[in-house]
Amino acid sequence: MLLEPYILQFHGVLNLKTVSTFIRYAHTREYKNAGVGTENFIIPKIRKVSRYEIRNNVESLTDCHWASFLNYRITNCMNAYARHFDAKKYTLDIKSLNQLDLLKYEVTDHYDFHIDAGTEFHRTLSAVLFLNNDYKGGGLHFKDLNNKDSIKIEPYPGKLVVWPSNFLFPHSVEPVSEGVRYSVVAWA
């Protein structure tokens, strides 16, 4: 697949002890149904997942800690991505993420093929941080525009995947068939 070299995987972004601590935090959050587009329309046929926005401008010191910590770890990997390709488009020094979401996919939850950039979303790079792999289904898939080739990313706790947010990288999350899939998604 021609796109595969541009989908980089960073292993050990979080160690297993940190992942375990973060998952305990994830169990205490109040999730909302995640929608589609800027109007956040709930269209379960396209996207069914629960979302918690991790922000550092809130009263919760725990949220502030995780937002700052994850922002630091993920932006370091995005900057490493930029240095890897030494492309002018990506040589921006990413200081902060546009958005940082904790996602909870339960049985039958999914997200059909989509891209992350658009006129209403100014995103250059996308990232998914896997938090667990004790579920079935829920695979992250990429396909190229001819729909002939696809890549499935194997989840592993603490692994981060980074790719360009543009139209060349449509991706999906297949339905979860057993267990709960936790991940963090971010954009810069």
C-alpha cells in the first residue's frame, strides 16, 4: 500500500503502569455520545462511540494533569513524525494539540470510514493512542482511495499511531464485538 510509509507507529509512548493508571481515570469520567461534523450530529449508522474531552482549562486538577501529560507525549511524537519526513508542511514545531479526546467503544460501537481534515476542522496530523487490547473487533483500518488495499493497525497499550489528516488517509474503527476499547485521539 502506497500510504503505509506515512502511517507511523510509536511503541511505548506510555508504559503499562501509566496506561493502567489512566484507564482507572477513564472509568471515572462521564462520557457523552460523540457526533459527526461541526454540528456534532448523532448518526449511529456512521459513528457510535462515547467521548470525553480531556482539557487543561478546567477545575479538575486530574484532568489538567492528564491533558498536559498527554499533550506533551503526543506532540513529541508528532514532531518526531515531522522530523522523520523532513517535509516543509510538517516542520512546524507543534506546541499543543487542537483537541484531545478519550474515546470509549462498547459492544457494537464503531466509526465508518472518514477523514479528519476539512473546511471546518483545520488539522494537519492525526493520532490514536491505544490504551488496551482486551477486546474483540474495534480494529483501526486505513484504505487507499482505490478501495483495493487496506492496513489494519494492531492495538497495543501505549502505542501511538500518527498520520496526515488529509483526504488520502480514510480510516475507520470496526465494530467492537466483545469488551470495551479505550483510546485517546488527538489532532494538530
